Amino acid sequence: MHEVEYKSSGVPLETYELARGDHRRQKQGEETSQWAQRQIDEDIAKCRADPARAERRRQAFEEAAKLMRSFKKADHEIMRWRIRLYCGHIVEKQAHYTYADPVSAGVGSERCDECKGKQSTIVAFEPIGLRAEPPKLTVPMPPPPPKKPTRAELERRVKALEEENERLRAKLTTG
Ligand SMILES: [Zn+2]
């Protein structure tokens, strides 16, 4: 796991004076989401008129959902961010840990639940922390030291050697 230097922008929990750039980005964001909503509405209308199209669309969504599930990340790979939105609400968002800030993770604006899902530009953010601690690297255990023979074992071995000695000597004298 490589180290990422997480960035902050302002202090989300402190009062924030909206800048000209914030107003501009908010306006662009609203226009984009209105445009996207129109596309969706048109598509829904077309699907209503054409059941085959609706079925294709349903399958495409299912495939996409399956793909998303396969990308599911472990908790320690998810960074939590405290984000201040244009509307003034504070929300928490999550992004893959490799992103140094939520904006580069592709989150330029968010739907604010408290504003009935209205799209709101991010004006300040700070990292909270990973969703879970990364797992500790497991150091392989050294193999156990060879077991020392017990006294009884040594005595047995000595006795066996003595017996063998005895046998050989007897063989020599007789042979
Ligand atoms: Zn809001």
C-alpha cells in the first residue's frame, strides 16, 4: 500500500464565505444536472413507447450493477471525507484511498439530502480517515528450534549403542 498525502481545502466545519468561483461552479453543475435530467426523462419516455428498448435498458443497468459489485473495495481502501457543500451543509463522502482529494476522485459536486437531493458544489473538504485500519502485515513465524532430546532419550540411545558395541565385540571374538 503506497502512502498518499491527503489534501484539505478550507475547514468544512468553519463558516465559509462563498467565492465567485463557487457560484460559477455551482451554476455549471446545476446546468449539467438539468441537462442530464432531461436526457433521462427523454429516455424514459422512449422506453415507455418501446418495450424492447426498455428491456435492453434494464439489462444494461443490471450489467452495470454487477460490474460495480465486482469493484467493491475493502474498507481499508476507502477514504472518508468531510465535505462542505455550496448550500452550507456538511456531508461525508467516500472515495478510493489512492485519491489525494475528493475532487480528483471525480466528485465535484454532490446531491445534498437536506436540500432534497439538489446538486451542490464542493467548497471545502478534509480527510477523516480510512473506513478501516489496513490489515497488519503478518510476519511469518520462524520455524520452532529443533527439540532437544530428553535425558531418557539420550540414555536409550547410549544403551542402544552399547548393545551394538557388545554385539560387534562378541562377533569379533567368536569370528
Ligand atoms: Zn444542502
